Amino acid sequence: MAPHIARRFRTASRPLGALAAVLALTLSSLLLAPGPAGASETPTTAFSRSHTAANGLSSTYHLHAHGIDRSRPVGVAFYFDGDGQYWAQRPDSSVVRSMARHAADRNMVLVVPVAPDRRGTSTWWEDIDANGDWFRSLAAHLVQRYGLNTADVWLAGYSGGAQFITKEVLADRQNWIRGGGAVVIGGGGARDMQTAPSHAVRSLPVRWVTGADDVAGATEPASWSALADARHGQRAFARAGFTRTGLQVPARTDHHAYDHAAIFSAALTSARNPDGRHPVAGGIARKYRQLGGAAALGEPVTAERGGLALGGAYQEFVRDGRKSTLYWTPRHGTHLVKNHGAIGRAWIRAGREHVHGMPVTDEIRNGTEVRQRFSNGYTVHWSSATGRTWVTR
């Protein structure tokens, strides 16, 4: 359900006492200075973990961390659900798992918090300030515990969760976020900025996605128009100095017709590749065309990057949320690693080229067995009959 837009919100934060000020400063310092990965706990997938904030509010959250490469900075994506917390109460659903895969493609954990509000239907927009304090406390806890990268923070929210992003998370004590972006689905109005946004926050890509049929009468209350709220929110953020706002209005889409995971994936891809595509050149381009180009591998989501072992380079591609990487070396040419496949996942878990070396073949199928060889003498095998993955040398 959608929040009632006639509800009055305060436009300034509550006065803080001395103790609260100290706590706020402590939280801010933790959020702005995440510890190095080696000094932090490795995130693991777990559901219904509990967190209690200093304001006494307590709720649960779900953490998806499958496919994370701990040797690189780990970002975080937060998904705030709508009233009633339908998907937030179903952390193992196909929708949430698909969002988690898209986050992992960018080396981010996905965190799905359950709104701590317990007044009737659970919402983010009622008691918005207290809920905001609870969320900031949770974010500080996760950043400190896992050494998460606050330069790669993504926010996704639907309906009441969209309102929470635009009216609270990006509007009050938001400057712990040093990079990332936000996608706001089915609404997302605005109130006055309670804390002046930093340059980094004003530079975030913030995309509103609200359907042409998501107007008054599409949900409760019947007088609320998500589309009108989204238009108001996008204009207000632009006036507040946000330089990368945008509103997408898909046709024939009402309040209950959004593909959350696809919208999230599209926002991530657009932010990484704002010009539509990165150039593909040289040996990587030849292999890309040979394998079928965008129809097979999707669009490039990074530029070509060098400096790898054996004088190598790589470029990443994503199609339908599945990431693949083309690796090139002067000696072995260009070969594909399917990051989403069993062999690719095993190679990544082992330490990529730092352990097994660069790929010297594509995947080779022989009956039910698939194998791929790497330059340090390792071969990774996978059996489609048993699902087993193993390594030989």
C-alpha cells in the first residue's frame, strides 16, 4: 500500500541531547570510515537477524552475500519494501534472490531490512524519523562489522519504501554515503532537506520509476497518486542540487505491476555505463563479436582494464543480470569466464588470476563434463550430471 501524502512531517531533526549527539557523531564516524576488508568479518548470507538501535526500536534484516569477492571492496545495496513488507518478509523468494544476484554482479551485498514500525500495518513512512534513526544505526553496524565500502551504496525502494528513501534516507544525515545511487519505484515524494547534502550525495544518480497507470485509485488510499508524487520528488531533488535525477514512466503499468529486480538491474547498469555502452576494441572486441556480441553476452558495463597477470586485460559484460568477463593476454589470446556459471564461481572463489592464473581456453564440453584451463596449470571441472565442481593440476 502507498503512504498518505496528506500526512504532515516535521522539516527539522529533533533536538539532540549531549548523549544523543555523541552517539550520532560515533555513528557518523563509523559510516564514513569503514575498516579494511582484512580487518573485518566476512559477510555471509543469513535471514532474520535482529538489530536494536539506541532509540529503542528493534527489527530484523536479511543479508544476501553469495558471490561476493572479498579480495575487492564490497559495497552494499539496501531494499526498502512497501507497506506490509511483502517481499521483505520473503527473503528467499525469487524476486529477492534475483535482486541479490544483481547486487553480487557489482560486488555488493544485499540487505533487506524489515521496517521497525509496528503500528498496525508495518510501514517505513509512518514514524519516519524514528525509522530513519533505526536504519542509520543498522547501516553503521553493518559498515563497521563487514568493512563495507560507503563509496558504493545503493538504495532501492518501492511505494512506502520509496518514500522512505526520498523523504528520509537521502534527506537527513545522509552524508555517510560517498557514492552509489538510488532507484525509487512507485512513488517517492519529497520534504525539505533536513541535512544539507554533500557534493557526493548530490552527484548520486537517483532514478524514479513510476507507471503511467500508477495514479489516484491504483492503490490505497484512493486519493494518492504515485506518479504525481514521483514527479514532485524528482523536481524537488533537482531543485536541491541533485545533478543526476531522472523519471521513467513505463506505459500500461499500475502500482502492482513492477518488476523490482529488473528495474534494480537496469539502474545499476545505467549508472555504470551512462553513455549507453563502453567501447570494445582489439582482441576483446574480436572475441565479443565471435561469441555473438550483445545478443549473447549483453552490453559492456566496464571499460577495458589492464594490469593483470601476463600483461593481461579484461572487460565485463552483463545480459539479463548474468555477468561474463572476457580476459586477454598476448600469449593466450581472449577467453570467456562466465562469472555466473559453476566454473566461473569456483575460479573467483579461489582467487581469480592470482591463484589459478588467466584463462587459456574457453569452457570445453565433453559429454556431461565441462572444463576450463588456466595459465598456472589448473583446470576447473564441472559435471552437469552431478552438479559437482572440482579442480585438477
